Amino acid sequence: MSKAFLLFLMVSLLILSSANGTSAAVVGYHMKTDMLTVGQRVISVSVEYDKPLNGARLARDTFSVTVDAAGDGVAVEVPIIETFVSASVNGNTPSDGKYVIVRFDPWTDPADTRRFNDKAFLTELRDLNYNVTQKKPLMYADGSFENASSASIPKKGHYDNIVSDFAAKSFESDGGVLNYRLYAPEKHKGDKYPLVLVLHGAGEAGDSNTAHITAGIIAAAWAMPEVQMKHPAYVLAPQIPQSIYVNGRFWADRTNEARTIALIKYLLANEPIDPARIYVSGLSMGGYGTWNMIADNPAIFAAAMPICGFFGFEKGHFGPNRPDEGNPKVVLPAPAVYSTDELKELLAPAKDIPIRIFHASDDDTVNAENSRAAFEALKALGADVAYTEYPAEFSGIVSSGNPHFSWEVVYTDIDNIDWLFSNVKKQ
């Protein structure tokens, strides 16, 4: 019997053994997420084995990954775009190693870490325990084989790019608790750093202390490595408690606003933050929170960037989820919440704060007339204000396809970020 035939027989037996599921050298899988313009997505799983595999690109169907994306008990496939062996759990190129990187198409729904509950008008977190299965044999670097199996591979680790850099904290003030996330820059002794307060939209209220930094790019935009290299800064992302969301006042709740300001003052006393470089930006419901913050606390902020928001909660014009006999009902803001004269009076305290306003003309959730009216009032007050209104075709350049989501373009334009940091409050 020839050596070649013996080698062929051994390999064949190993493959057969592998197919019958006799080996169990898989350790588990590590999940990795990243922030896209549309929010947090699962971008890959890294399956770990107990010894090095032969470095190579693998067929995309070597593994299957499914998840209950709709929360209805039905598993759907997560589209796989690339599979290869790597020496690192975060590897980018094929090589001998103990990990198999299975990359997903992050723009598809099964890769989303969140789902939106239309009835409650809230962003909910999905169960991230994906079902990962090895469907084809793998060769180890020593020439032996790892079996294919129908068994689900256990989850071992989880890494959230950008989001994991935001520490989860809570702040007690005036008998209540405000959950928040805080990104701290790389600090150097003796230096002081800006702070950016970011105010989330209505759908991200709650008690998770997570939905508001994963549902969109509002917080992550300021913590991206390329931004922090130019503008090292603290990023403060508080979350409106469920109780305040339920009573319908959101960021306009004066108690919640006061707690947020108290939190800023606490951070000023305990972190190396420059009081002349505190900024605020918010989107949608956080956009009108931005207007309230600068009108009520003009001494705090060096510049503001309200996006697709409006000024005028007190007149009851805020939708889109006004309860009507216990059922959600869409109530869009009126085309003009306040008259120009009323806005001039209300915004007069903020006239010395540089402000950049953004809105889409075809926004069907918050009428752009609200931003136009605020802009005209501030111009009449002699303020340093500019207004960008995106055209009706705007939805074609927004990843989500929704013209209300104008923040996706605002926060990915480095010129806007550079502008905010260029402002220093006169002492």
C-alpha cells in the first residue's frame, strides 16, 4: 500500500469523523459591533478554537448565523459577506490562527442591535445571543480536521466598538436619578477639555442607559478616533427616565433639565473640563431640548447645534406620540409654534450663543417651519446664527431614507464638528 494512498485514507477518515461530529474543540464565539450612521450594528462574530487553524479564506457558508430579529420566535439568517481564519479575535486578514472571522452585512436588519416599537414609540434592545453553527469541516494548521456540527456554538465574548468607551453612570439629584453615559478623552496632566452634551430623541427614552447611545450616531460622532485626534473632548449623553417619558414632558421637563445642569456642574468640579468650552447638540426631541437648555442656561454653553427640533413644548405642539385615550396618536407640530415676536422674547437670553440649526424641508415628523421661525427670530436679535435646510430630495442621501433623520448628515460632516469646537465662551 503506497504512502500516498495511506495519507489519502487518513484524511478521508478525518473528514468523515469530522462530519459525524466527534470533535468538540470549539471554545465559543465573540460578537463585535460598530457604529454606523444609522446606529449600532453587529459587524462580525469571531469563532474561537483551542488550537491554530490553517490560515485561509473560507466559503461563506462554512458557518450559518441566525437571530430572532423580530422578537417573534422566528430565526432569520444574518447575511454573511466574508469568512476567514485569523490569529486575532479582531483580525482583518487571513492567517494561521485560532479564530474564524465571520463578517456580516451590517446594513441589513438582522445585524441591527435594536428594534423600534411603533406602538410605544421607543427603541428596544434586541437579544444579541446569535445562533452560530459550523456547517463545514475546518483544517487545523497541523493537518487535522475540526468537525462540522449542527450544535449551536456558545457565546464567549462581546465587544462594542465606540459604545464600550462610554462609561455607564448614574447621578442623583433633587430626589431623582439621571442615568448617563460619559466618554472621557485621553487626558494629559494640567490640560482641560471641552464637554459636548448630546440630547437624544423621543424614541430613546427609558431606563436601559444604552438605547440613547446605540440608536443613532449622536453620541458616537464625537467619540470617533478621527474626531478625538483633532478635538479630544468629553461626551455626555444623559437618558430621559421612563417616568418622565410617560408623563409626556421629555427634555422640556424642568426637573430633568435641572438635573442635567446639576450633572454638568458636578462634572466640572470633578473632571478636567474647560468651563469655556461646553457645547450642546440634540436631535428631534433632543433638538427642542437644546433650545430649552440654551434659553434657560445661557451662561453654561459656548455654542449649540439643534437638529430637526423646535421651540415650543409649552404650547403642546410636540408629537409624534401623544397618548389619546391610551393609544399612540401622531400629532405633528404646527407649522408655526410661536410667532417671531414671541420667539424673540423667549430666545433673547440665548442671543449671544453661536447657534447652527439644521432641518430637512420635507421632514414629516417635525415641521421645518419651526427651525425657520427660530432662525428669523435670532437674526432679528442680532445673534450669531446660521440655518441649513436640506432640500426635498434629502432623503436620498440619508442612509435610513427618512428625511427626519437629517442628523445622519450633520454629524458625519467634519466641518460641523470643527465649527462647534471652534467656539470659546467669553469669560
